[in-house]
Amino acid sequence: MRALRAAIIAVVPLLLAGCDRHQSVILPAGPEAVTLANLFWSFLAVLMLIWVLVLLVLAVGLMRSRPIGDDPLALQPVAEQRYGRIVSALALATGVIVVGLSLVSYDAQARLFSPGDAGLTLKIVGHQWWWEIQYEDADPSRTFTTANELHLPVGVPITLKLTSSDVIHSFWVPSLMGKMDAITGRENQVQFTIEEPGTYRGQCAEFCGAQHAHMAIVVRAETPEDFSDWRTAQTAPAASPDTDGEKAGLEVFLSNPCVSCHAIRGTPAGGRTGPDLTHLASRSMLGAGTLPLTRGALAAWITDPQGTKPGVHMPLVMLRPADLHPLLDYLESLE
């Protein structure tokens, strides 16, 4: 009994963790996610019923004992015919169930992948190990690039165009959509609509290297008005440094290898290897969910990225100790 209690205590929190709205398949927040959740519950109900029936038949078989003295090899024609009919019926039922579940699955797939209106289109590029996010628009002045955090309006159809710069990644936000691979040289699309404002966490769902587990995506669903305000702020260039510390930090940034990998719109920095840092301070996390965006975490990331995320492609930048705090001042001003 003690071992049973220990097992229950260990397993129950893991089961309950799957019910967290932060990242959950069974708590959908849009019609596409509802379709997938219904598909999951349908499969689960049918398969659970089959499992229970199998256990009941097994239990009956174990409880029924053959009379002592019966020859186990003796043929019983009547019983054999009955058993044959039972097996044939079960085989037919299995085929019907498989076909039925396949039809349900195909119907859900047809609804998920039927083309719809694209109210907002984004291109997402998977990198080892972060997400590049490009907001597209017919008006070039409304296009911009960010990283790892999506801001999306509720009630507006969203189209994501997915590709990769290196290996295969898989984009997945469980409460909003199903998984979709991001493949080098190919563009896959997924469409969805968010019905409820909130924050939804996603994850790369295809093993893509050493830091696959640290490749998260955060989706912030907002009202159309709030999203419009956010987008307007994001299309603007980086704010000019105000204080002496921020001005010194910009010089540190431009005089070190940072400028070769990162872009900050409104400055000479135009690197494309790493994330765009134009509005870095408006984000909530670093390293695709590896660290919260705080001054201390930012300092740790800059001074020793390999210690925080081993294998990350960001090189070690040998800053002078006196340059670190001005650089932090500048980066924290990029809202």
C-alpha cells in the first residue's frame, strides 16, 4: 500500500500538469484546436471502451476453470464453431472501428487544411535553436522581424508560413493548432484563429539537436486594438539612446562582434545570423524560453551563452568588464 500511495503521488501531478492552460491540447482556444481536441476525445473514448471490454473478457477467462480430467487436446466441434463465429465477428468489428476512426480523422484533416481567408500572414523560420518571426503586409512599412514571441489578434484568421534555415523543426502551440514541420527549402502552411485572449506556450516538436528542449514559442493573443498598437510600436526603429550609459552601450554594441550577427533597426547593425534586437526589451524571455528577460539573465547570456545554453551558435564575446553595464543599459532601453 505504501508503494501504491507513492506511485499515485508521483503520477497524479504529471497528469494534472497536462491540464495547464499554458500549454494544453485538451483546453483549446480556437476552432482548429477544438477540432483536434474533439478528435482526441473521440479516439480516447472508443479505445478506452475496447480496452475495458478486453480486460473484462480476460477476467472472465481467468475466472473460468477447465474441469479437472478434461483432455486439453480434445476437439469440441460445437464450441469450436462458436469460437470461430466470435473471432470472425470481432475481426469484422475491428475493421469497422478502424475504418470509422479513419473517416473521422480524414474529416477533421479536411476541415483543418481547407483554405480560408488570411487576415494576417506571418513567415516563421526555424533556427537552431530559436524562431525567426516575420510579419508580412502589402505595405512594406508595416513589415518587421522579431523572434520567439508572437503577438496575434483574436478573432482574425492567421496564416503561418513555416520553413527552416538548417534542420527539420516542428512548430506546435497545443492550445491553438496541430503540429506542422518547418523544412529547409520548403514552405508549409498552417491556418488557425484564436478566440480567447491570453498567453499560450508552444514548443518545437521535432528533435533538432542538443537544445531542442529549449526552443519554445510564446503566443500572446490580444484584442485587435491592442495588437494594432503593438504592431505600430514594433514597426518603429529602435529608440535613440538618452542617457550617457545607453549611448556608451550602443558604442559597445557597434564595436563588438554583436553587430555582425544581430540587427537593430535605426542603427548600422544589420546582422541576420541571430535574432533581431530592435525591440528586445519588449519580450519576456531570452534564448527561446531558456531564461526570463531580466538584467541579470541578460548579463549571464551575454557573458557566457554556452554556460546557459550549451551548443548555442552565439559565440563568446570577450567584453571588457567596464563595457557590460553600459551594454545592458542600452539593450534594456530597446522597448
